[in-house]
Amino acid sequence: MPKLSVIIPCYYNEANLPTTTQILFANEANFPAGTTFEYVLVDDGSGDNTHAAQLRIQRQHPDKVIVVKLAGNTGSYNAMVAGMEYATGDANVIISADLQDPPELMTQMWHHWQSGLKLVIANRQGRDEGALKTFFANTFHGLMKRLALPNTPEGGFDFVLFDCQIKERILSMQERNSNIFYLMVWMGYAYVNIPYIRKQRDIGQSRWTLQKKVKLLIDSLLAFSFFPIRAITVTGFCLGLVALLYGLYLIASKLFGNIGVPGWTALMLVVLFVSAFQMIALGVIGEYVWRGLDAARRRPLYVVDEVFPVIPDGGSPAAPSLASSARKGA
């Protein structure tokens, strides 16, 4: 029978998990008869008792819950990839542990997958959140849509159902400092998007800091767009044209005897402006170079500390793919 793997990255979600899993288990009744489920709970190096909460749930539901504990905090996107490696379903869905995304949409997403679509996106049509969070999110996704991936849905998304074929392609790419949701869209598969209103978080406090949001914006733009490099080229060309015109003006002034004593203020403004542009340009180029170096090292995206897998039909524990073993042995 078709199996759905629900991947849940967890970071300081000790208080959320009992409620989250209870709602997800109850949601199974909305699926067609015969559908089987698997839940992959990934602890992304939480400093609280998230892992202990995961183990309690796994002991209560040993037939369908897998717990993956990472050795340290590697970021939510790497935690999602870790969950993908241990997921064995025909289709996979990624949902946050804080339930800001409605689980009831999973049934509709599942029907679209059964009709033949390999990618189903639930995109945020609006947010029941503060003005600052909403502004940042809209700015981020707006920039990505205009500068990198014009085929992404409005409002952004991080609640998605995808086929196991997409999962295997993501695992084989081993993308670093990237955004796996935009990577799915970048692949070019046809998809349907389901709009919804994102709810406020009811339990616990978000660990999605401003620093992490800025890093995600930089990583996403550099991973999917050449705009920063091209912006440097265009700006440099414009500055060179301005310098050429100013040089011609100085030559003409010299020939006609109209040149005055050069001003210190004007000179310093030009030097500081050009120097600032050069430093920004070096910084952007350095970001690209660093990402190339990081990829060349081929270090693992994460290190798995412990796994508590499902043991189906009394057999051996579910094992990760060969790609997973190779990555952890790198």
C-alpha cells in the first residue's frame, strides 16, 4: 500500500511534540483507506529535552516513528535532508513541529500526488503574525521570485509534499548553503500550489532568529541567482563611464584654462565611494568563492549521533540509503 513519510525537523520543540504528533496521528483518519504512515522526527542538536520527547513518542508508536538524533545543530534545512535519508515512503511531506502549517491540507496534497503530480506546494497566502515578521518574509520571497526563481508561488512556502524521485535527486545533489524548497522548484517539475493562512505559534518560542533569516536570504540568492555578480559588473561599468566623462571634463577644463584648485572634500568623497564599492564587490565575490571551497571539501552536511528506526515485520531496522552511508563516512 502507498506510504507517506512525514518529516519533522525539531529544534527546541520539547513542548510542541506531544500535541503535534497527536494531531498528526488523528489526521490519518482523513486519508484514503489503505494509506500507511511513517514519521521521521529529527533532533537538530536541541539543548532541551526534545530528544527525550521524541523517544517517548517512538516507544508509544514503534511501528511508524523513526527518531534521528544529529550530533550538533546544523540548521533546519540539513535536518530536513537527514530526515529524507531515513524516510522510506512513496511520497514525503515536510511540516514544522510548531504546527503553524495546517496538517489537514496534507490530505488534499496527497490526492494531487496520487493524480500524478510529483510536487505539491502549500504556499502562504497570508500570515497571522506580527508586521515585522510578515514584512521580512514578504521581502525575502519577493526578492527570490524577482531575482532568482520567477516560477515560485507568491508568499513563499516551507510546507510541501514531494515524490520519492525528487527526494533521491535532492540527496544525490548534496547541496550546501542552499534552500531545499527552492531547489525542488528549480528542478522544473510541474506542481500545484494550495494557498493557506499561516497561523501564529501557540506553544514555545521560535528559534528562527534575524541572523538565521539574513543567512537564509544570502544563501538562497547566491545559490539560485547570478544577480549579485551581475550587479557588481553593471555598477562598475556605470562608475567607469562616470569616471571617463569626468576625465574628459577635466581635460577640457585644462585646455581652456578653466580648471581650479582641486577640492579636498570632493576628492575624499570619490575615494571613499569607490573604496566602499570595491569592498562590497570583494565581499560578494568572497561569498561565492567560500561556497565553492565549502563544496570542494565534501564534508558531510551533518553527523548522525543515534537512530531509533522502525523494525517492520520483525525484520532488521530500516537502513539509510547508500548515499547516506557515503556522506557520513566522508
